[in-house]
Amino acid sequence: MNTHIQHILDENRLRHQAMTTTYNPATGEGCYGVRTTVYLADAPIALQHIPQAMLDECHWTLLLAQDGSIDKFISSRLHKRPSQRLRSDIWALWIKERIRYDFEFWAAMFVKIKDKQGQDNIPFILNRPQRRYIAMLEAQRTSNKPIRLIMLKARQWGGSTITQVYMAWIQLVHCRNWNSIICAHLKDAAANIKGMYTKLLDNYPAWLLNSTEQPHFQPFERTSNTSYIAQRGCKITICSSESPEAVRGNDAAMAHLSEAAFWSDTPAHTPESLIRSIYGSIALLPNSMVVIESTANGTGGYFHREYTRACRGESDKECIFVPWYEIEMYAIPIDNPAEFASSLDRYEQWLWSKGATLEAIAWYRAKRREYSRHADMMAEYPSDENEAFAYSGERIFDPLAVQRLRKHCSQPIAVGDMVAKQLTGRDALSDIHFVEEQQGLLKIWHMPIIDKTIRNRYIVAVDVGGRSHKADYSVIAVFDRIGMLQGDTVELVAQWRGHIDHDLLAWKAAQIATFYNKALLVIESNTLETSCDDSRSNYILDTIASHYRNLYARQASGDEIYESAPSRWGFHMNRSTKSALVHTMINALRNDFYIEHDECACHEFDVFERKTNGSFGAQDGEHDDMLITRCMGFYIAHHEPFNIIKYNRHHLSTPINEASF
């Protein structure tokens, strides 16, 4: 057996050990948070692993833990003779205190849910994905932050159930008069979620609420959509995206917004307007909570946009996705693990690199045979967010290669903008310097290195977008090809991304190119040629060329060739050139010839696809502007190796061209 296979087998054993660590929510072993071991010799649960915060914040529990016995506590602290009634009272107080700090204990001991394998009610003991989810919720709650989260649901792990049970914990244990909203795509779906809460109340001990009456929902002032729990003074309102009027003016502190990807999107009712109306009633307070959860429903809709925004760190919400291989039931035994490990295809190798066990991959391989297209399998059992949103085309870039690309991603060393004497004209290229601004659009990972022995060390590629904030972004990307002296490596070192008028974009690009040692400036010309009339697009680039002497030009064709006429400025993107760029980048990622630093660009590699008509582009609702600059910059870097354009403002003698196409 070779060392590589042995390493996989060893790692597989470690993954199984991590999955099978002891988890006992009754004692607290293996549960979330910092815990302290307490032994109460005469308690119903003698050995307990208690949240440290419980002992820190509740002095009498610390004294009981120090005594190590309920009887000793009664005698030495209360100065009373131990009795069964006193023991029961102290234990009940201990339980009431513990459930305030220990959700997992509360859920396992006092919450009943329906067994999916049968009709019986069973204790709610969290599975592995649910424990990861609770850790995110508790990290926000215990930091006294408003709880805000968006969940992309996979199937069969109980994401909706754990959300509703956690909200019930806040209402039943932590906060009185703490109203909530349950909103789903259909009213029946919202009612089903509320039904989980009903079952919880039917089996909930009344003594935990200091009551002799079993808690239950009762109508609130004869309304059909709102119920009331008298012992806690809290209201629970249900509604659907089809009839959102029920939440108008609601004074909720929590909202569970389910299957948001399927919410009605009509001129009268949009997901954005409904969620905005719900958000408006929820204050930014500790223990307030908003969870948006859904299975995926394609790309481009509100849920997809909001989830990807959260993943980029641009939202008030944290994001969570549970891949199929985290769910315990999706695994089968393997007769010969070494043989199986040596047979993994490229996709299965990617699953392994993501953290799947060999047994989980074996299940996936077997299940995959049920589907005629792998894309259908990926949609039903997604391995990452991109598969969950299920695009219709064919993924272009190898996920393993994109994962390797991410290893160099980091925060920029500087953020700001490039400024000069003027925005346009000759003085736009005078006194150029970088100014740091917290909200600047220019990110720099490496400052320029002055080396007069190398000409055109840097390439600046420009993808021209739209002017409005709803249009595509314009991107100016800077590449360093010093790595090509000893190999084929090209590295992104800076990027500007935003919305700007096209003429100002061209001058901004020239400023950045000047800053980077008068780099070769490559501007994609298609947008200029289609959004402007031909004379205006020529004017913008001709004006830049008259002041910036290292501008990329392509060879003219047909009747455009005439005496003393220069080649046309800019890089023209068509089906042929785009295909060449994309395939060159596929090879670059396969061989690790390209170094990326921006995580958002890696996301664009993930969602770039071949459409059903054979064209290339991003999934619906996604962008590819950063990716296009990468493809353009890498291609030019390898086809224009370290030579400098030579021309005067009236005559181009040595054009940099696209003869290689």
C-alpha cells in the first residue's frame, strides 16, 4: 500500500473518531461552550458538565457545586435538616437554573418531537449539524448581540425544527412577553412549524413555568392567526408570503422566516417588502432573533441574493449551510477501504478534501447511480452552496482547483483609492498617489516594486461595467508576472471594483497602471463600443492613448486597415476570444499557475458555467466581472511576454495584438 492511500485511511479513522465522540446532553458531556465538571453525590444526575457561566453568574449554584452534595448544602448553607421535599426543591431550582444556560440539556430533557422513523414522541437530542447550528446561535446570544442568521437547508437534518425549538426556549425560559412570528411560503407550512411548538407544549412540565396548569396555545382576542401562551405572556403569529397582512403592526421580538426562496414575488407582494415590514418591528436587542431559512430554489431570487451577501460578510446575518456528508445517515460500510480510496474520481477527491469520510463517499457513489445526470444528484444532495442553488449549465472550473485557489486568499494590506491632480486629461496622470480610505474601492495586496530592468512586469486588465448601482460592476485588476521568469505563475496584486462613468473608468485605470510602473493597460472594448456610438468609444480610448503610452491595441481588420492608421485600442471580447481566455485559465488553475487573493473572485470561479446554448457566463443572479479580468490578464501576461509597446501619439509602429487567436 502506498503512503498516499495509507494517509487517506489514517485520516478517515480520525474523521470517524471526531464524529463518534461522546455526546450526552443530560450530563453535558460533549456539549457547546466552556463547561465545568460538577459532582453532586446525591443528585438524580450525579456527574454533570455545567456551563461555566451558570456557576459564575449564580452564586448559590457555585456553593452547591463546592459542597458536592444536596444534603450537605441543606445542612451547611440553609441550616436545615435534609428531607425529601427539600432535596426535590433544591434539585428543581438547580434544573431551572441550568436550563437558562444549557439549551442542549433543556431540549433533551423537556422537549419531545415526532420520531421520523415512527409515530412515537422522542426526546429532542441534537444531531451533529444541529449542534453546529446551535453553537452559532449561542455565540451571538451569549455575546448579548441580536441573533441574526440565514440558513440554506439541506434535507433531513432538522434545520427548521431546531430553529423553532430554540425560539421556544427563549420564550419559555428567558423572556416574558417576547412575541414571535412564523412566516412561510404557504400558510399550511407555517402551521406545520407551529405544530412542532404545540407538541412541545403538550409535553412540557408545568412546574418549569411555576404553574400547575399545562401550557397550551389559546386564541389571542379571537384572531385566527395569533395564539397566546398565558404563563409567559407571549404571542405567536403565523402568516404566509401570500397573505402577509397578519404581521402588519406586529410588535414581535423574533421571526422564523421559512422557505424564503419560494415566497411569492409579485408587484403587490415581494419577499423584500415583506421581510422589511417584519424587520421593522424587531428591535436590535439581545435575545431578539431573525432566522431566514430555506431550501434552494435556483439563483437570482431574494433568498439567493441575501444568502450570498451574508457569505461575503456584507449582511447583518451569519450564514450556515449543511452539506449532505455531515448528515449521519448518508454513509454505508466499505469492504476494502484501501481499494476504494484508490478508485476515487476527481469529484470524489474533492468530496474527500471537503471533509467527507470514505463511507459517505461510498454512499454518494451508490446514490449517484439513481440519476441520469450528476447535476440532478447535486441538486438533491448538495455538497456546497453552489450545488444547492442548482445551476442548469455545466460547471467550467474544477472545484478542487478553485479550492486550491482559495489558499492564498487574504485581506488586502491597504484599501483606498488612487488620486491625481485632476480626474481627466493630462493632469489626471500627474502627482498620482494612493490614499487610504476605509470605504475605498481599490484593494491592494502588494504595492508596486520598482525594477527598471524589467519592462511591463505588471498587467492591468479592465472589464467595463455599467454606471448605475444595479448594473454590472467595472473592474480594474492588476497582475504581477514576475513569477514567469522562473515558471508560469501570474499573481493578482490589486483590484478596483465599482460603478463609474466610462471615461472616468478609463482614466482611473490609467492612473492605476501608471502607479504600477506604467503597466501594460488592457481595456475590454466591447461595452464601450456597444454603450457608446463608435466615435465616442474611439474618442475615450484615443484620448487615453494620447497621454498613456502603454495601451493595449488589437490589429484592425478589413477596411479598418489604411495607411498610418493605428490598430484599434482595447481588447475585443467575442465567442472565439472568450473561449481562448477561459480555456487558458482552466489550464492555469489545473497547474496552479495563477495566484488569487480575493475570496469573492474565487466565488465567481465557482458559479461560472457553460450555458445550454454553449456560451460561457455566470449563473443567473451572479457576476463574472472579476473572473473576466483574471482570464484577460492571465492570457495577455502569457502572450505578451515582457515587451513594451512603442508608438507616438499619431502612429503605432509595434502594436500589441491578438495574433495568437
